[in-house]
Amino acid sequence: MSNVINSYTGARATDRGTKVVKPGQDMDKNAFLTILSAELSNMDPMGNNDSTQYVTQMAQFASMEQMTNLNNTMSSYANNSMVGKGVTLKSVDSKGVPYTGVVKSVTSTSSKTTISVEVNENGSNVYKDFDISDVLTVLDVPDYSIPSINNINGNMSFLVASSFIGKHVELSENNEDGNKYTGEVLGVLKDNGVVKIRVKLHDSDEIKEFTYDKIVKASNSKEQIKSSED
């Protein structure tokens, strides 16, 4: 068994430099696949190997991947459902009071999910961004400003717009060069009852907001959207 050493960063590793999972740290599907690949590459071809064992391990890996994808999908819908809700956050204002406000948008990237919250600071309503993990409590804030039927339609529109998060889209609006805007949808928001999407543009990495009805084409990859322009 290889000795465990500590690097100058405090990370635990074997004497070959392989990182070791810390006690209590979860192993994801990539770690499982790495272990399986190492096991197959070090298998003795002359040994008495049970092929059904590897088939079982692959089936377990496929099941783990499906559960991970399901968990990510459920987490995404749960996060998006926070728009319009009142929240209390871990972060505090200049007076040491936890921020409270109404969630206006949810933005998801590959590394984190942030929420934009309308809070009252020094007598003025301002928008502040917080990490989703900063949320302590969530409260329902009824919307009495519009009829219930419009509220239902608005929720349906928001759900449809949320399905585009992570997709690459082409929009009906033209940029300064006369070309259609294209980009990746990062999040959705409600602005005075209007459902909008936040798009990271392909050409400039600028983030712009559009009403979701301007989407004319959607794809899982940037390449497919850009190739359709040529």
C-alpha cells in the first residue's frame, strides 16, 4: 500500500501524487469511473477473471449517473422556483442585520448558482447577488398586483423559459453588426411580470437580458447554433 503524504497545500496524496479523497468527502461518478478504469488496466490477462463482475460494476455506474442527472434536474427546478419568493440570507448589512428581500432571478453556471435579490438598503431598493447556499429561509410572497389567471400564465411562461437554461440559443433581435444575437442561457427572471432570460453572448461574453419569446432556435451546443448561421 502506498504511503500517504501531505503536499504544501495540505492536500492528501499518495507517493505517486494521486489525490486521496478526504474522510467524509463524497465520491462522484467520475471518481467511480476512474477506479473502474484503473481496475481494468491493471487486470491480469492470465488470471481467472470474472467478467460478470465488471458488467455489474458498469451497470452500477450507469445507475449512479442517472441518479446524479436526476438530482441535478430536481435541484435546478427547486432553485428556479425561488423566483418571486421572499428570502432571508446569511449575509448581513452594514448594521449587522441579515439581508431579506424578494428573489428576482436565478443564474446557473457550471460552477455555481446565484440569486439576484431586491433588498432595502439605506432606504432604497437595490439588487444584490448572493450564492444559493446563503439562503436561510424561504417565504411565499403572494402577488396581488395581477389577476390570478394572469399569474398562472406567468408561472407557465417562467417554467417554459427555465427549460432553456444551459441551452445555446439564437434570438430574433439583431446586434450592431446586423447579425442575430446568439449565446448561452444562464438564468431567467421576472421583471414587472415579464419573463426574461439572461444570455451570455457568444461573440463578446457580455450578459444581456431578452424576453424569452425572442428565442427562435435552441441547441445543446454553441457549434450547432453558429454553424446554422453560415
